[in-house]
Amino acid sequence: MGDPTSDSLLGKASYLLTVFLPSSLEKVMACLPGGRAVLNAVKRFYHYMFYCPNPILQLVYLTLVIGGYVLFQFEGMHHIPNKYVGPIHAYTAHVAVIGTLISFLKASSTDPGFICRVSQHDHFEYDGFLYVKRDCTTCKRPKPARSKHCSICGVCVSKFDHHCPWINLCVGEMNYRYFLLFLTCTLCLLWYAGIVIFLILLNFVEENALFDKVFINHETGERFKADTMIVMQFLFLDKGLLLALMVLCMVMGMVMFGFIGYHFYLIAKGTSTNESSKWGMVFSYYEMLNKHRKENPGDHGDQLVLLNPNIMPPIEARTASQFPLLIPKNIYNLGIMANFKQVLFPHNETSTSPKKKQSGKKKAKKI
């Protein structure tokens, strides 16, 4: 996050963490005996971790889910049923974990829309702004609209959203729905586990009347009447693993809720994570562009020509005069319902694809 060349606070922090500290550490390590060998090993691990497909975060996820499940079996399951948690939860807990793992495997194994044959994924219209007709500089194949070459997977992906290391796979047109299912199942598991553990601890407090107890400091002999802080300290000592698991589930549940909400927002706006980043750069560029045009009022071209995908260069290779006066609308935003339908049913292109709609109109005119 943040441009390391910027003078903003975020830019300076980015420069410190991504440029200054790594380069300084590299210079120091290079002067130490065996430092270069360590540096090369660190660089190889860094490259493998961030620029190669690897199962590291998949294993971390499985360790967290399965480890938390096993921990709950030993620490929490014998407290079910109780006053607040019915006996059915002794079974639904297994279902919640198994369902989440199935969604994880489905998201991790579904083809995101790797473009092997262009004709299979060439159903989005080029907008002439973010997307123009060109070949992928790496694959050397025609690049369909809304696709992107993933440097980690080494192939172009249809309607590319992002590369997710948690599933060790790109998120694209064909697996986006399973990625959302995976996120939703994980969120439900986190909140469900957090609430059940909270109720188990609440029942433990009430059964043992902890707020009516008097606690003694064995070092000083001082007696304390129970309050919330003292009861929490007692739970930390007696039920520390359950309490830690509850806090982890609640905190990660809030993070996951925000992440899912962000993806639902992107879908409602008819865009993707990759396109949202592009639009962000566009808005920033237009601020500078408008300033330039005020100083050079004649430096712009024909609006219609500038949005022609057959003749326009890629957006990163354009000059100031090759940008329209106004930021074009997002032609891929078909409305909230249609946008969600496009994500949930990616093969149903007849009613959701702008290109199909236009081709249908042309055929109607010929008839």
C-alpha cells in the first residue's frame, strides 16, 4: 500500500519498509561472513513465497481450521449440552467444519478461467478505455476484455480478480462464485464457533457462580470480591485455550466480514479487484490530466475516436491527448441483480454479456 516515491505519510512508510530497510539490511548482510549465502537463500525463499505457486498459506489455513476443531473437541465439546447450547450443536459443529473444508477444496481446485482457447472466453466487449484489442505480451495470444496475465500462474485469466495465496490459485470468472462460497463458509464457521464458545464460557461462569466468589491473592493474602476483570483473569487461567480460540474467531470473523463486504461491493458496482485498482489509478491520473488541460486547452482529441478499441494503445502507453475529456462509464456495470447473476452463473452469457446484447440487436436489424 502506498507509492514509495510519494511525499505522503503512507508513501514515506512504504519507502521505509520496501526500499530503505531491505537495501540497508542487504548491505549489512553482504559485509558479514557467509552473509551473501544467507541473502541468496532469503531471496530465493521470498521469490518462492510471493512469486511462485506454493501451498504454504493453504497449509496455514488447514492448520488453523483443523487445529481449532481438534482443540474444541478436547476443551469445549464436553460442555455441550448446557443451559445455552443445545445437544444438536454436538453434531452441527462437525457439519460446519466439514462444509467449510469442502468449500475450501472446491475454490482451490476449480479452473478460474485459464485462457487456453481465446474463443471460450471472448464474450466481453472491449470498452476502448481500460481494455483494447491487443495481444498479451507474455502469452502472445489475443487478450480478451477483462482478462489479465497472472505472473504467478503464468497464464491469462478470464475476468481476472486477483491471485489468492490462501487457495494457491487465481480468482477469475469461473471460480469467483466458489471463492465467495469459501469466504462465506469461513465467516459462518468463525462466528458460529465464537458464539458457541462464548455461551459455553458464560454457562461455566454461571454454574460456578464466579461473580459471587471471593478470590485470594496467595502471595499477599489479600481478598478480592469478584468483578469482570477478575473473572476474566480466572477464565484466562482455567479456560485459556477456549478463551483464546473465541477471541481469534471473533477477530478473524470481523476481518472476514469486511473482506466479503468489499467483494460484494465490487460485484454490485460491476467491477473486480483488478479493475478497481485500475479505476483508482485512472481517477488519480485524471486529476493531473485536468490540470494539464487547463494549461493546454487544445490538447485533446475526438471523444469517439479515443474510445475505439481497434486503434487505441493500452492505457499505460497513451499520451495525455489520447484520453477522453471525461472519464467513461463502466460498461460492465449491468445493474446489481445482473452483476450478481453474472458472478453466480458465469456460463449464462446470453443475457448478461454486453457483447451478446449488441450482437443480438445487430441480428434483429438484419432480419
